[in-house]
Amino acid sequence: MADIRKVTESFAVAPQIDVDDFASIQEDGFKFIINNRPDEETFGQMPGATANAKATEFGMGYKAVPISGPGDFMKSMKALNDAIAESEGPVLAYCRSGTRSISLWSLAQVKIGAETPESAIEKAKMAGYDLSHLEPTLNQLAGSK
């Protein structure tokens, strides 16, 4: 069973999901899955093509926005925001632990002004993630609008 952590009414993150999780994810009302893991990051993880097929099987959209290093965050913010915008309902993003997913969401939402640095950090904390180390970057993004 996936460890889904609600961030907002329309966005949640989770550690790695598996093929058996898609039915319950769909039952929970999610309409779109975002995969923040590069394929073959670890042995035995579900490939992106399988996640895409399972999401489609259960009537959900799917997008891979892989994050494999610090430089990927800045170039992936638009892709994440675009995926959220194209979704017709709640979005679930996942990676190995959920940390990359919540970090990318926080950066992307602050960049477009949908969240303040403080609100993004607080929502991450409520979901069980400490993003205090991102505060300087979030403040910089907030000031660049």
C-alpha cells in the first residue's frame, strides 16, 4: 500500500509506488501520476513504462519528470507545473522517498507564486518532509518574480 502524503487538496507525494498500488491510488481520487525517478535508479524499481501503462489502465494521466541530481530541479519546475495544470484532478508525485517530489513541488509552486517560501516549507513539514535547507533557494525564487 502506497504511503501517500497529502500536501494540498490537489497534490500529494509518496515514496516509491508499485504496480499493486494503482487501483487504490485511483480509488483515492487521483487523476494524474508524476514519476520523479529516473529509470534504473535502483535494482527492482518499477520502470517508467510500466507506471505509464498502469496509470493508463486505471484512467489516470502520467508524466515522467525524472530528478537525478541538483541541476534537474531548476530545469524541471516548468514540467511539473505543466503536468499539474494539465491534470483534471488530484496529482500524486513519487520518487524513492518522496523528498525529490516535495522539493520539486515546493520550488515550482514558489517560482510561479502559487506558494510562498514559508507556506511551501510548512506544507512539506505537515507531510513529513523537512525542507528548511531549501529556504534560501525558495526565497531567491520568490524574489525573482
